[in-house]
Amino acid sequence: MADEKFFHREDHHIWTYCVHLGPYEGDRKYDLGVYDDGRGSISLAAVYGENDSEYRSGEMVFRGEPTGFMQVPVYQEAYRRYLKHLGGSDAVEEIETRRAP
């Protein structure tokens, strides 16, 4: 299954405006991605079913700062993959460092 690009529909509506980052297995099978608003906020896009309403989302970075969702593994993995997609670091520790007082 590691060769699969999508667990679910490749034409799911969310992929018209989100970056697809590949399949991911955590608490369930997701097609993982993100939405970057270009102004410092990045949101999770995690499709878990065939219907257009079957996806999970939430801001992982808001105005350049990590949110509490970054404690959740699927958000961490999406962020790691997105950084790698952008050609940067693939370490979630970068976000945790920024959260520290």
C-alpha cells in the first residue's frame, strides 16, 4: 500500500485548493494535505472517505504561530510533509521550539 498516491478519491473537491501530500495512516486512513492562505496561516486537509464532506481540517499555524492542534500526530505529520514539500526542514521540533515561552 506504500505505493498508493491516494487512499480515497483523487478527485475529492478539497484537492482543487489544497496541496496533496500523500497517504497517511494514523487513527484512520487519510489522504493528507494542507491549505496555505499565503498570509501566515496553514490548515490541515485530511480526507478520510469518498464523500466530499468526509475530511478533517483545522489551523495548524495561525498568523505564523503554531496552534494547539500541533499536539495531534496527523497535524504534525502534515506540517512535516509540507515543510519537506517546500524544500525545508522536515522536523516538527521547529514548531515546538517556537511554542516555548
